[in-house]
Amino acid sequence: STNPRKIGENQYQIDADSNLGMKVPVRIYADESLMQKMLSDRTIMQARNVASIPGIVGHSVVLPDGHEGYGFPVGGVAAMDAEEGMISPGGVGYDINCGVRLLRSNLTEDMVRSKLKELVTDLFSSIPSGVGSKGAVKLTHSELDEVLVKGVNWAIDHGYGSSDDADVCEENGQIQNADPNKVSDKARKRGAPQLGSLGSGNHFLEVQKVAEIHDEEAAKRMGIEEGTITTLIHCGSRGFGHQVCSDYLRVSEQAMEKYDINLPDRELACVPNNSEEGESYRKAMFSALNFAWSNRQMLTHWTRNSFQRVFNQSESDLDMKLVYDVAHNIAKVEKHKVDGQDRKLVVHRKGATRAFPANRDEIPSRYRDLGQPVLVPGSMGTASWILLGQPNSMDLSFGSTAHGAGRTMSRSKARRNFTENDVKKSLNDKGIFIKALTRDGVVEETPQAYKDVDSVVNVSHNLGIATKVAKLVPIGVIKG
Ligand code: 5GP
Ligand code: MN
Ligand code: MN
């Protein structure tokens, strides 16, 4: 049957059906209500299509925040054999290295509430946002090349933060083997003016308070204390990554015939990972990863400056350290055990967060014996979570968990059902102050447009994929 079959608490499977071209089963991690939601759109069908891509290993994974996307579901993981498997731009998504980072502070809620409007207004005016927003820097061709190779370290070398920040980014904020020569002029033209900008819609900067601690030891190691203020920044590689994705979707579509690849959906366009086209996409995609790390680093610097201005304290007084930075649209080669064998896999995480358990080499030394911090945003009116990667993630989801609550209502439906005043009033009633560039931005991002983040996190926690460390609730939000 093509219907998901419950195989355990919070676990569903669709067995591989060779008549449908499926090479592996689909595995879905969800509670009953999240499962029902996934069945109401194309999420599950898309995950089945992904299971038919040559070289896919283990199972096609849908995480509890899963919803339909371009070809591949958002909230999905597809792991391909690095030698025989494919690499696919649609398996990473348009916003390459969209991700989130969390800054802590030692400010308390009272201190911040008394200056909340001033703080949010200062952040809003110092951080460029909006659809075509331009960043604060003008880059020449060779400067952009440097960004694309050096990632977060480009920003740090130019005065935006310190090397402590790089230490707690996935890949230390600079992935090796990016090659700007594989990036089109069009991507450069779109990207160069946008470095250092938030973007629009779903991208945000949020001032939060730590509402609950669920894992004392892990929270302590991350410097997270109940009642203190954190800042969550969500953005990616702007028009740059978008253009890289478009460019290589076209390259992949055109090369498929040559490699004799047949797929149930054109949007799954892919090429062999070790082909010339695969190499080129990887090097361009890695350039976009580095662009995004540099971008988030610049926003981090301006955030710290805003806090210093408004609270008239120094950065070290405020202790605004970066806790962690995760990429949730990415593909890279990792070592995984599959049926007892060590294998090299191209792990595509699209709307999925790496959630490695303790002792993986990839985890920053500061957290290696603990496990990887994971950041799961919810919505501007509900909670967001800090989780900790756990061993079961390696068996269940190629070391990955959810990247958010996941959208449940289309933007157009949100616009039909809510007004700007509705949304602002309900946020205000919860003590949340928002500054947004556009009315549509507010309405489309209404908390009701997203699934219940607590349910999503419970699935991850109960399965031992990534477990709860702390719950964060918003008090101030800026939206592009
Ligand atoms: P995506 O990367 O898929 O656009 O978004 C990731 C997740 O961010 C969404 O699934 C949603 O749960 C969450 N999210 C969207 N807007 C906000 C916001 O303003 N604040 C917080 N904390 N989370 C948000
Ligand atoms: Mn994102
Ligand atoms: Mn994004």
C-alpha cells in the first residue's frame, strides 16, 4: 500500500514499491495530527518520489515539520551514496544555507521590557530588510569572491564579531572547496548588493526570553539561563543562493538525459554527485553556504551594536555570545553507518537541521562531549526551542531533526483569513512587539499559518533524535 503504516510511536513507513520505482522506503516521524496534515498536501507523495532517486540510501525521511516544497518536501532528508548517488539542487532548496543562530545575553526580561520599543526600533532601523533590500556594503568582484571562499571569516576579518563566533557555526562558518568560478554573473549581480541584509517574509530577528529549562546541564553549557534574554536570527543567502539554485536546476535538467536518469517529477532534477555537473553545483552551492554565514555574522554584529546602544553597556557586559549557528538548507558528504557499514553519503537536508550526538568530530570542541545544539524556531507568537542532538538521530534520520514548526497555511490563505490588525493585536495581547516592513509580511506570518512547534519538538524528543534543552518565547520581532 502507498499509505503510511504506523510502525511505532511517532513513526510511520511506506515500504519500497518497485512498481513505483521506489528504491528505499519512506520513513515519517510524526504524531497522528501532524501525520494527518502531511496527508492533506503533496508532502508524502513527494517523499515517495524522492525514494526513487538513483543511489538513495536507507530511507527517504520526512521530519515532523514536513510540508510540500519544490520537488522535495521541506522538512526532509535524502542521503545519497557519494560514489553512485545523485546530488540535487531541489534537495537543498532555493535559499541555500537558510539557517538560524542564537545569541544569549545576561539581560533579564524586566530590563529589556522597559526599553523594548526602543530596542526593536533600533534593530529595525539598523538591519536592512525587505524583498530586494540592499546590505550595508558594496562589494567588488574580487571582494565577493573572498566572501564566497571565506564565509563567516570574511565578516570577522572586516570587524563583524570575533573568532569565537566562527567556533560555534556548523562547518565553523566556512565550508572548504567552495569555488566562485562556478557561480554565474547573474548570481553575483543579485547577491553582491545584498550581503548584510535580512530579506523578507519568513526571515526574522526575534528578541526572546528563556521561559523554561528542560536540561539543566546542557543549558548551563550553552550559557542559557531561565529568565534571560536571547536573540534568534533567521536568514540565508538572499538572491545569491536563489540564483545558484535556479542556475543549477537548469544545468541538472539538461544533463539528466546524458546520464540516463528518469524521475517521476521534473522538479527532482539531479546529476551524479561525482559528475562534472555535480561537482560544479557543489562548488557553487558551497559558495552560497559561505555567503549566508557571512550574512548572518553581519546581522549579529549590528544586533550587538543595537543592544549596546539601547542598554548603554559594552558587549562583554552584555555577554552576547553566539550559542550556535545551524544551516537548514544544505547538502554535504558525511560518514554514516548503514546496516553496520561505514558509508560516505551526500546528505541533503532541506528544511532540516543537523542534530549530531556527542562525540562526532563535526561538533565544535566546546560542545563535542555534550552533543550538537539544535535551534527550532516556532513562530512570532509561539515558542521556539533549543534541542540537543542525540544518538537515535544517527539511526533514524541521518543525524537530523526538524527545522521549525512548518507551514500549514498558504500565504494567500493567511491573507484572506487575517488582517494586519488581527495579528498585531493578538501579538500585543501576548506582550510581543513587532516591527515589520510590510502589511502582507505580518499577515502571511501569522502564528496560525504554522503548525504547533511543541508537537513537532515532542516527536523529536520522544524518539531520542534531539531532546529538549530550553523553551524560548518571543517578546520582540522584526520581520522583513
Ligand atoms: P523556513 O526556513 O521554512 O522559512 O522557516 C523555518 C521555520 O521558522 C518555520 O517553519 C516556522 O516554524 C519558523 N518561523 C517563521 N517565522 C517565525 C518568527 O517570526 N519567529 C519564530 N521564532 N519562528 C518563525
Ligand atoms: Mn529557513
Ligand atoms: Mn530562507
